[in-house]
Amino acid sequence: MRPPFLSLMRSFATSLRLGISLLLVGGMAAASAADLAPTPYVKAPIAPSPGYDWTGFYAGVNLGYGAASDPMELSSFPGSSQRLVIGSAGALGGAQLGYNFQAGGWVLGVEGDIQASGLRQSPICVSTCGSTNIFLATQELSWLATVRGRLGYSLGPALLYATGGAAFARVKTSLSSALDPFPMVVGNFSETKAGWTTGGGMEAALGGHWSARIEYLYADLGRMSYSLANPAPAPAPTRDFSTDVREHVFRVGLNYLMNDVPHGPYASLANAYAMAPTPASWTGFYLGGNIGFGVGSGLGAYGEGGEDADQTTFAPRSLNGGVQAGLNWQAENLVLGVEADFQLNDQRRAGCVFCDPLGQLDFDAALLWFATFRGRAGYAMGPVLIYGTGGAALGRVDTSYLDEFFGRALASGHFSDTKSGWTAGAGIEAALSGRWTAKAEYLYLDLGRVAHDVPPTVPGGNVEQFWTTIHDHIFRVGLNYKVAP
């Protein structure tokens, strides 16, 4: 029989040989694994954030300012007329309801709105206004409504769009005529007018279902004509008055989109500003260009009566375009900046303000260019910036005056003035891609008054005067490129 001690030693040796073999095999496997290239770490791709979906019904409110540029003609005798401009102006506000359908980047929609209006024309005075021989015209817009289609292109949280359709308004006109020693004749007229409208704007998502917009509309409501009994005896039994009703509306709005589509990072106002599209920050220097439309709303007077001369509204329309440069600084959601711009402008009010076979009086006023230097303060929500702006303005105003009788000039002159004043407005700017941004903006421009004495051109003639105020409403769209950082 084998001793127990030898059996124990033999079992221990067998176990030791087995353990060493396992260690050698494990070491060789480890060495082979060490010679192989390590498996690279691949980061899972980040799912893109869903874009803003504009599809659905929406309802909202708006507030804005309107300015008219209505050609007016007053005839008292056959072949004799006075051609002036009615420039009703004032605040308006109301509500809108619409529906959008989005297909890819394109957005189609329809919208209806109605606004209460405070647009009113200060009395236009024809004939020497300080005397008892006078004709007065006053016009106001009680309300304005439109039904329009919309066509836009979505840039994520920003929507650039054009719009057009039908327009309706209630227009009230008051006319009065006096000719000493005859009693004054008064006529009051009210019509509901129908016409067409067109315009455009930019709408930007705020967060959740909310969006804000800035918009311009032009409405043409056709012509109105009235006859007023002339206080003078025959052969002038009536004074015929006609005007075209053309309104320019600048407004901002707030909409609530009634859909259940998830808006990703736009799901709440609290995190909307944290959205990541480039640029992530508004801080930096930028350059850009713009194009826009303007309408004047300044009062004026002309003739021999000085302050009591014939009074009218100089409300010319214009296209303008130019360049801008600015610098922004951002802290959290607050964006502060400065911007300067220079615009060429084709604004001109020209024509015959008194037209008669025996003579005429022509007055021409033109704003050739303007420039502004403004501060900006805004609230940023990632790729969307809503801002207010204001500062100094400068512009070049050319005026000419001709009073002619039987083909001979009684007084004439041409004047050029560089005027300074102020400007204020607001806008929406949205990031596109890379360093590019687009904006839509409204500016009010006040360059004060232009006044001149017009020397006579005949011996013993009278010095005549004119004055006009340069007030402009400007709506424009622009494209900026962020240069640095």
C-alpha cells in the first residue's frame, strides 16, 4: 500500500503543473491581444433637433402705425384744379386669425384680420387759410380689415413671407367751403371701401406655441369723389373733390400657434434661448445690406401767406436701399449694440399744386439720401433677436418752387439742405446658417422742418414762402454677415 504522504505529494505536483499551464496559456493570450490594434471608440451621432413646424391654425393680436399717401384733386372752375396730397396718419390695432401649411421649407397660408384705426388727416387748407376765403378737407379711417394669402420660406425658427389679398375699410371725409360774403357750405361723407393689399414681413418663434412678427402692408382702396355746393354764384355751382385712398401700415404682432407638433428646443420660453444654431452668440462685428420702402407724412405750406398759406401734406413714397455695419455685445439673453447705415432714396413729391390755364404753382420736395447712427437693445432666444433701436439721423433734402402766371415766373428758387434729426424703431433678426443673419425692421425718421423764402423774379413782385416737415416711415429687410469673432 502506498503511503498517504506520497499520495498527497503526487496530487500537489499534478495541481501545480495544471496551474502553471493555465498561467502560461493566459499570458500568451494576453500577449497576443496586446499585439492587436485597439478597437476605436465611436461616439454615437447626435440626433438633429427637430425644426420649428409652422403648420396649424393660429390667432393673435397686432399694434402698429398707418400713414396715407392719397392724391387729392379739387376743382372749382372748368380747367382749374388744385392737386394736393391727403396724408392721414395714426395708430391702429386689432386681431388676426390664420392657418399655415408647411411642406419642406415652404409655408403656405391664409390670414384674416381687422383693426380699429386712428388714422386721421389734419385739415388741408386751400386758399389763404388766415382769411374768410377757404376750403378745408379732413379724412379719417375708422377701421381696416384684410383677407390675404401668405407665401413664406422657413428658416427654422424664422419665417420670411410675402402676403396679398383683399382689403376693406370705412372712410369718413369732411369738406367745408367758404367764400366771403357767402355762408360756409359743409359736407360729411362716409363709405365702406373695398380694394387690394400686398406686403411682407418676418415672423419668429419665441418658444412653445408663441411667435412674434413685424410686418408692412400697402392697401389701395380705390377712388372717392364728391361734389360740394360752391358758395360763389354761377358759373361755378360746385366744387368737385376726389381722392385715391392708399394706406401704408407698419405693425408688430404676437401669435399663438394651435398645434400639437413637438417643437424640440422651442418647447418652452425658458429654454428657447439655449438653442444651438450658428451663431451661438450675437457678440461681434457685422456688415450687411438692406432694401426697403418708405412713405412721408410731413405737413407743409406754400404761397404768400407764410404760416397762413395754403397747407397740405407732403406724403411721397419711395424705394430705398443701402448698407449697414454694427457691433453687438451679448450677456445672457440681453444684446446691446450700435449700428450705422447709409441709404440712397428716391423719395420725391412733385406736381402741380395749383393748375390753371392762366398759370400754375409747382412745388417739388425730394429726400435723396439719409443715414442713421443708432443704439440697439434686444432680447435673444438663440437664433432669434427681437430689438428696439434709436439714435441720430441725417439726410439731404432738395426743394424747388415755381409760381407762374401767363407763362411768366413770378417767384422761383431751388434749395438744398442737409438736415439732422432723430430716428427710432424696432425689428426682428434671425440666424440663417454659418455667419449669416436676416432681419426685418421699421424706422421712423424725423429730420425737422425745411423753410425758405422764394425771391420774386419780376420787379416789384412779392416774396413767397414755403415750409415742409420731413417725417418718414421706413420698412426694410436686410442681410448681415458676422465678420468677427
